[in-house]
Amino acid sequence: MSPAHTPRPIDAIDMLEADHRAIEQLFDALDRAEPADLERKNTLVQRACELLTIHTIVEEEMLYPAAQKALDTHARIDVDEAYVEHFLVKTLIERFASLSAGDDGFDATVKVLKENTTHHIEEEESTLFPEVRRTQIDLIALAATMAARKTALQERITESAMAH
């Protein structure tokens, strides 16, 4: 294989974009779920909330601080906006602690969560991620750190679920 055809290693942005695709697939599955299939809707929302929680923690602990240090003042506004968008998503996720499919407000909360998440993904992928790729951040090393953190967070969620 020539060097021109050697695939580049998976980096932090690739990992986050893969998360985005998985989250979008869960929202698509929710859109296709039968309104009366409350168990499926609950399961899909729970999984989407788990993925979103892990994703936001990893971005806030690792990507965003590195981006704030590496980006110029104008581009750091995109990071600040991403933190605010995460706050909104986390607030909506918290609502699902007391909401189940079939409850008043469940479908509306799902809709708003999807809309906010979709907007956030579009902004990150069109603006923030390209800006971050142009910095000197070692995105390959960051990917390894992020992968380890994601694994630890998923294990914590699994342990918590098993305890209940």
C-alpha cells in the first residue's frame, strides 16, 4: 500500500463524530418506534441519554479545554457556545429521570432533546471540529485518552444499572 493510500489513524474528532452518528441512529429509531411501544421508546431514550452523557463528559473534560487553549479568541466563542448547548442537553436528560414513555411531556422532551442535539452536532461538525483540526492538538493521543475515559464511564453506567 502506498503512503497516499495508508488510512490515517482514528483521532479524537473521528471518535466524536462516530458518537454523533450513533446518537442520530437512536433518534431515528425513536422516530420510527410505534407510539404504543412504550418499552422500546424507554429503552431507546435511555440508551441515547447514556451515549449523550458519556459524550458530553468526554468533550467537556478533554476536547473543550484543549480547544480553548489552542484556538484564537474568536474561535473560543464556539467552545463557549458548545458548553451552553451541553447544559441544555444535560437539563433535558435529567427530565427523563422522572419521565417515562406515555407520560405527559415525554414525547415533547424527546423532540426538544433531538432538536438541540441535532443543532449541536451540526455546529460542531461544521465549525468547531474543523477549527480544532487546524490546531496543534495531538488528536491521536487525545483519542486514546478519550477512549479510556469512555470505557470507564460506560462501566460505571453498567454497574449502576446492575445495582438497581
